[in-house]
Amino acid sequence: MVTVTKFFNNAKMAFIFRIDDYQLSADDSVDSENRFFRTFIDRINSYGKVKTSIAVITREPHSSTLDPFNENSVEWLRTLITQYGHEAASHTRWHNDIPRTEEDVLGAIDDIEGLYSDISYLVLTYIFPYGHYDDNDLNYMAQRSIPVGCTTTPGLTDIPNDWRLTGITDRITKDVDPSTIIANIDNVYSSGGVYILFTHPTTYEWDNAIQMDTAIAQVLDHVTSLDGVWYTTFGELWSYTMIRNNVQITQESSTRYRVIIDYTQINNGRIWKVPITIEIDVTDLTVFGVNKNGNPLPQGDYENAGAYNSYREFYRLEGNKLYVTIVPTGDDTIEIVTEHFQITSCPSSISVRLGESFTINVTVANNGTIDGTVEIRLKDHNNNLVMARQVIIAAGDSTTVKLTATAPSSPGIYTWKVEAYNVDSGVVDDSKSFTVEVSGVLFGGIDIQQMMQLFLQLLPLIMLILLISILVAAIR
């Protein structure tokens, strides 16, 4: 059984922190609002895994002029995208209310993608100023294939049904008790949903930076203490969901899978190529590694997918489930590196005499993908080890060994077994039972039938000795 998990790395909950009103035309060293952003993001980045979707205003708010970009603001946002994986979402050029012009909405997308064209950045999210939108906004989104539009409607707790009108779960401000937010996070976590927290890290919703930092830290200290949270963004969550819905995974063998996707068929090709997590049942396999297109993946366990176009690929084992996280490139092969031994030939029964020495031939195959060492064991009816031989078998090859034993000293039918013990994994990969039928009658500890056979073999000699004795007696 193979599936793509609902969330990255089979996380229990997806967590998005949306923050509005970062200005690309403002000087961070002078503008107090952008300085609030700096304080906020410093707190976010200190956790090492939390991401944000940043609503970016590209020009001077509430104007219609093309003010120059501030170099410090532009480069700081670049760092957030390329090193930490934050999302630069469009919040228009001038932050006007509806009805908005095409230049206001689409111009902001052009601004962002033009500034970061060197990293081929794609804007996937349009955050409506004031949470307001009209048909014009939706038409502008359709023109550019912008899949995600964000409102301020609260109560969203799972993957949106209509991504164009994606709401929030909660809004945190100076007037909201963080314990209320924490309780709601726990509810979404227990239900396996999506939690979206929203704020303006500016004086619009906070009296000062210390007040904001204290409240945000209280919330994030709690959420980062939970296991299995995926820290993501709107663009990343949408892309993951679309890839999950469109990828085709076929099993070519017990250890080999093919992953196929055509990105051009998704939203006109406007999508981030983010990693997805594939769940594979490996109950009958001993996993030593995973290869993607012949290259080994590292083993790991992460709560975010990495930065834009620098995404993580890895695998991890959890019980009998293997989770493989890769960025699909179009046509990929996943191969599980295994070492699995199978007994392909072994007698089902043998017939021997009491105490007789006997030999059996056992053939073992390595059905795995790497060479390995197997110990072929012969065990008697009391599970005692009678004989063992270690051999190295190449992947896809097999070998036959001879095992020798002595039959029990009492007649009867016994169940013995042969085991293929995987030396590298420390488990018995396969075992086969066979019956040992021992015949013979004991008299005084001696096998009568064997004694009769011996007597018959010696009879000519006995007769000769008797004849000689008679002749000697006659001569005398």
C-alpha cells in the first residue's frame, strides 16, 4: 500500500502564521512599522522552523506613485525567502480598498517577481487588503493564475474548499488572551487540521514591540512543543495539496516505485515544486536506505520543508511504515534499499535410521537490493542449533549449502527447521520446517534391524568359521 500523506512528513497539523503590511518602499532603519516586523521575524526565526506568509505592500501605501524600493527592505525579504522559507505574498502596490485597479493588484505581483527573478520566484498568494475583495480581484487572480486569495474570515480549521477565499483560524492582537489561541491550536491539532494565525506586527494591533513579542512567544512556545507540526505557508500548502492530488505512483516491484507528475497540467504550470511525503508499508522488508533516481536519500525527520527552491528530501521509518519525502521532478524512481533472504529450496521430509548421519541441501536467495550476509541455521525438534553456515549472497543471487546432522536416537516423526538469519539486520528473514522420520527398533539400547543387517553381513564369515571348526574336529 502506497499513499501520499495529507501533510508534509505525515505531520498531524499544518501551521501557518500570516503577517500583514510589510512595506518594500520603507527604510527598515527608520520606519517604525518595518522595525516592528524585524522584531517579530527575529522571534519567529529563533525557533528554527516556524514560517510566515508575509503580505507585502510593494509601493507607498494609499498613493498611486511608483516609489523606489528600499534596498535594505528588499534584501531582507530575499533572505527570509531563500534562507528561512518565508513566503512573499502580494498585498497590492498601494494597499487600497475595493474597487482596485489592475495596476494596483497585478503590478504588485510584477514588482515581487521582478525583484526576485534571479531565484525564479513565483507569487502564489494574494492577501486582500482589509480582507475585502470583489469580482475584479478574482478576475485579476484568474488572469495570472494566482491560486490563493486570503480574507480575514475566521474559523478555518482544515484545507480550504475554495483556495481563492482562504480565511484564517484566529487573529491575535493586544486585546486577545494568548491562552485562547493556545486552546484553539490544541483543538485543531487533535483533529489533524490546518491552523492559520493572523496578525499585523505593527502599531495597528500592538502598543509596542515588547508587548507583541511576549504574546507571540507564549503562543509559539506552546505550538513548537507539540510533536508532528508542519510549519508552512499558503503557497507551500496549496502546492503540496495540488501535487498530492495529481501525482501518480505505481509499484514496479516490492522495493521499486515510479513517481510521475506533469506540472504543466496544474494551474497552467504556476506551482511551487515542493516536497511531498510518500507512505509505504514495509512490513515484510528490512530497510537499509532509500534511493531517488539512484542517489541515496539521507535519513531525517523535519517539521518544515526547507527554503524556497532549497527543499529537503529524506526518509524516515516509523514502525512498519516508511515515509519518503521527495521533490517530484516529473518522472522519478524510488528504490528501497533492502537485504531480504528467502529459502527457496529445502526438503519437506527425510527418512533416516536411528542415530544415522544425514545431509540436506538448502538454497537461499537474496531478494534485496544490496549484497548481504545470511546465516543458514539447522535446528532440531527442541529448537537446539544443530549446525549453521554463514555465506555472503549478492543482491538478486542465490546459493546452496549443505547442512549435516545426526538423527535422533529414538524412532518417530520429528519436526525440524531451517532458518535464514539476516546477520546485518539481526532478524530471521525466512524459515522452513521439514519432518525427520526416524525408523528402527531398540532392544537393550541396540537397533535390532541394524543388528540383523550386521548379522547377515557377517553370516558368511560365521559359516566359514563354523565349517572350519567342524573339519578340525573331524580330523582329530
